[in-house]
Amino acid sequence: MLDTAVPISAYPAIVAQVEHSLKKHKLVGYMLGHAGDGNMHVLLPYADPDTYKRAITFNEELVMRALELGGTATGEHGVGLGKIHYMPREHGPALDVMRSIKQTLDPNNILNPGKIFPAQ
């Protein structure tokens, strides 16, 4: 499941992006979300490497559009390995502050190691 979140006023634009990208990449997908808080979830089933590759491109377009709209790469499913490389673009220099807070609270790096911040 892919998820992003945008300001509520931008929700129609993210819905339009999903519809456009599904057609563009010839994918079958299902939109789920809570428009009241700007979350957009997309289910993209795939069964072969080609469809998976198109789904990855779809995700890239969706995330970039969410960021352009003032949203976030991940609404509620966490950063993880799939979204980690978007963090510098979304947060810029604030990422260093976030890293230092995590280091303070998790000095042994046992909580989600390697799944929040990209390598420096």
C-alpha cells in the first residue's frame, strides 16, 4: 500500500494525480483515503516484475506530487525503506535536527535502525 498526505485543500489534486498515473502506467489500483485529514492510500496489486516496475514509477510520481502540493511522502505508514530517500527533499536541513533527536533518544540505534534517515 502506498500512502501520502496533502493539505485538505489539495486533496482533489492528489486524487487527479492517482487517476492520471494509473492510466499513464496502465495499472489497476484502488484509492482509499480519509479526505478529512488529507491521507491518500493506493493499493497497487502486481504479479510480475514489469507491473512492479510500473508501480514503483507510479509511487515516485505520487510522492513528488504530494510534496509539490505541500504534503508529505508518508501519511501514516511510516518512512521505511520505500520512502527513506524522499526525506532530504521533504525536510531539508531539518533532517539533521531530527537525526540528533533520534540519537539522543535512541543512542544505541535499536529503534527502526536504517528505516527513518537516509545514510549521510
